[in-house]
Amino acid sequence: MPISAAENAEMSSSQLYLGLPMWSHSHWQHSVYQQCQQSERLARYAQVFNTVEGNTTFYATPSLNTVNNWASATDDNFRFTFKLPKSITHEHKLHNCQQALAEFFNVMAKLHEKVGVWKIQLPSKFGPRDLPILNNFLTQLPADMQFGVEVRHREFFAKGEAEKQLNRMLIEHNCNRIIMDTRAVFAAPPTTAAIIDAHEKKPKVPVHPIATAENPIIRFVGEHDLDKNQHYFNNWLTQIPKWLAQGKQPYLFIHTPDNDFAPEQAVDFYQQLRAKLSNMGLPTLANIELPQTNDASQDQLDLGF
């Protein structure tokens, strides 16, 4: 169905954020940051992609000096999506952690304007009986920040009352539901150490592409082989334009089991999306090219329109 004039107007004010699960990965020395020092990797990454998953904060709160360096390395249009510390989400399970949360946000203050979404990843045992705890926690969060919740308990994917309650709660709090799409990696046979590790650590849950707030977030975990991911990419090539037409600002993060060629897969997806919406005003990412690789078998990658 063609996008209407009203939807086109909404799309002109929307934004797509595309990125990877990290900004520093040694294999990308041959693609994202050729001739860069390790200390320059974030700055170079931020010239190519406009968002990144900040998983390091899940394990430890960075120093003020590190936060300042991250802020200096990125421009005002870049968006981080930091996870809340596991001490809050997994150890205290959202109980009595207001002081810890305030201390974390205080350390991260220099980056507040560059954080698109703060991510709340909950353990797999956090189930329907715990929804009142989540509701209370969301009530106490700063109103001027955007949050996303990632659940892993199976009942939240069963399309029953538990999932309906969760979605209603997230809509009420203007909180995004983070979508894990691991179909491609679980379709891959466990023939490599990286795939075996992904099968052990990644959640195998159904994909429900619901937007409960303005920043639907997709964490796509694919195969090494782009051709094998294409079937699953096609779903998002259909869904993301719908969200953009509604004026939403979706986030898409591309993973692979070892992430070696995640940048190339992200660029390929983006080029397909650009071609699909070439006449519909799709918001642009940075208008730059990845450095020309020395490997003649790889094409130059272009993220611009």
C-alpha cells in the first residue's frame, strides 16, 4: 500500500538510528577505522553510524574521565543506548535502588543529551508476578529521559494476559519494548564456537514487532552469511518504513555471532532500505563512506544518500 501524503509528512520529521553492539572491535580495523588509533575508534565509528549499544555500563559504571572522552568523541546528533547497571536490574531486581540509580545518572550526566534510550534488561526469571515491581520502578524514573525494557520470560511472548499487561504498562509509561530478533542465528547450525556461544547466551524468543513508545528498538542477531539473514531482514524492511511513516524514531542494532562483519551487514541493510524508500524522504545517516579496504574482494561501503 502506498504511503499517504500525511504519512510522508510524518516521515520527514522521523529518524532512523542504525548501529552495532559496540564501537571497538579489532576486526574492524580493516573496515570502519582503517589507520585509526584505538583511542580514536569511537570518533571514527560515530562518523559512520549514528547510534551504538552501550553494554559496558551493564558490567561497570565508567569513570568521569571516560564519560567525558565519550562525549568529546561524538557530535550532537549521535545517540548512545546505555544499559542500566546489572547491580540494579539483576542483583537488586529493581528493589530499593534509587540511590544507586541517581549515582549512575550523576556519573553519566555529561552524556545525557546524547543518550537516546536507557535500556533496562531484565533477567529471564523476571516474570508476570514481578510486573508491579517494574511498574513502581518506571514510575520513579526521570520524566525527561527515554527508557526501553527488554524482557526474556517466556510468558511475555505468549500473547496472553501477561504480555498484554506488560505492553499496557509500557505504553502508559511511554517506555519502549526492546525487540530481540535471534531467529537467524538460531537457524544456523552450531558448527562454530561463536554460533555455539550465541545459542547458549542469546534468548530464543518470538519476535513481536510492537512499538509501545516513540523509539522501537530492534536488536538483530544474525548469521555470518548475509544471504542467510536476508529472509529475516525482509521483515524489518517492511516494518521500519511503517514506523517512520508514523513519525517514530526506530533504533536497529546489527549483531553477528562474532561481529566481524556486522558493519558490512548493517550497511547492506541500510542500502536496501534506502532503495526501498528512495522517493519517500527517508531520513539520512551520516553522508560519508567507509575507507576503501585493501581487500579488493570487498566493495566500498556508502551510508549516504
